[in-house]
Amino acid sequence: MTVANEARGAARQAAGNEWLERLARFGMIGYGVTHLLVGWIALQLAFGKAAKEGDQSGAFKTLADGPLGKFLLVAVAIGLAAMVLWQVLEAAVGHTEDTGKERVFERVASVFKAGFYAYLAFKAVQVLQGSGKSSGDQQQQTTGTVLESTGGRWIVGLVGLAVAIIGAGLVWYGVTKRFEKHLKTGQMDAKVRKTTRGLGVSGYAAKGTVYGVVGILVLTAAVNYDPGKSRGLDQALHTLAEQPAGDFLLIAVALGLVAYGAFCFAQAKYRKV
């Protein structure tokens, strides 16, 4: 048996671990809570009352400030770490229900998901440690540093384009209900299936809209050589609020993010892990 085969065998054994599955499902609940809090901050922004940044850091700070906040945030961080391991295993040996290019795509997507969940876990730990710098400040600083490097405007522009494409892909993923193939729909009754489908469609549409705006803002930062335009999710929500009928648009997106949070709760029970 080659080293590669041994590694794959070990990965499959780890993937079948019952406790890992439980932790991954718990992580989905934490991921859902994060979206609920971001949606809540966005609603406050729509009504002119937001006190924290409308991004994941703001959500974690909101959670930490509540009753048993630090304990809950530790739990969320642990759950997100479990989701990182789950997606790493999915990238290594998972998505066996797919074949050919579809499986390759899903495994590559799992690599990016693992990276994103790791980033969220890191931000949760930063908040626990009392880090004062927001996600928006960090992204603006990073964008400014890259813009000053050789070919930096092209790099930032390509990143912005990629994020915008991801946003469009999330909208498509939701509207076409592609997420249903990852759910145990056979275990749902008709009402639960219909509700979960509605939450998934509206949730992915809202997430895609926000990511699309983030990508456009990063592109704008590259074109105008203005890192201040690249402040991530918080800047995207403020940009939506500044549009004609922006408050109504922001409320719709906020409710969509809340819907995605509820969809994560449904995934915690019905997701194929």
C-alpha cells in the first residue's frame, strides 16, 4: 500500500468518526448564529441604529457581549474548527455521490470553504482575545499594501472580480436549488422540505448579493487606487443603504441573511455529513 493510499484510508476513517460529525453539525449551528447576528446588525443599520460593524467580527462581538457570551463564542470557534476539518476531509476523500468534473468542482469548493471557516474561527479567537482591529480595517490595510506593490492594482482587481463571480454563483446556486443535493430530503416531511427550500433560496440570494457588492467595491478600489473602498461586508451593507430605496434593499438583504442563518439550523439536522 502506498503512502497516498494509506493517507486516503486514514482520511476516510476520520471522516466516518461520529464525534467529528456531531461537531460539524454543531459548527453549522454556530455558522447560522453568525448569520443571524450579521442580519440583525444590518437591520439596525437600516434603521440608523447599528453600533458595531456589519461583518463577522461585529457579529462575534455582539455574541461576546451577551449573557454567557464568551462561553458561547468559544463554542462557536470550536464548531467552526470542526467544520474546517470536515471540509478538508471532503476535499481529500469526500463528495463520493458526484463523479467526474462535478466531483472535482465540489472538492475544490471544499478547499475554499475550509479556508473561509478557518478565517471565521480565527476572527472568533481574535474577539475572545480582545483584538480591537475590525475586519474592515484589516481588509483596507491589506488592500492598501497590495496596491502599493508591483502589479498590485491588477491583483486587487482580479480578487474583486473573483469575489463578484462568487457572489453571482451563490445567487445561481440558491435560485436553482442546487443545495438540495446535499440535504437528506427523504427524511423531511412536505412542510419542512418546503420551508427549508425557501430559506435556502432566499439565504443564498442574499449572500450572493452581498458578495457581489463586496467584489464590485474591491474592483472600484483597484480602479480608483482607493483602499478605503475595500472594507468587506460592512462596507457592502453601507453601500446598499446608500442606494435609492436603500433602506428597503438593506432590510431585504438582512432578512435574507437571517433566512440563511435559519437554513444553517436545518442543515445541522439534515445535511449529509
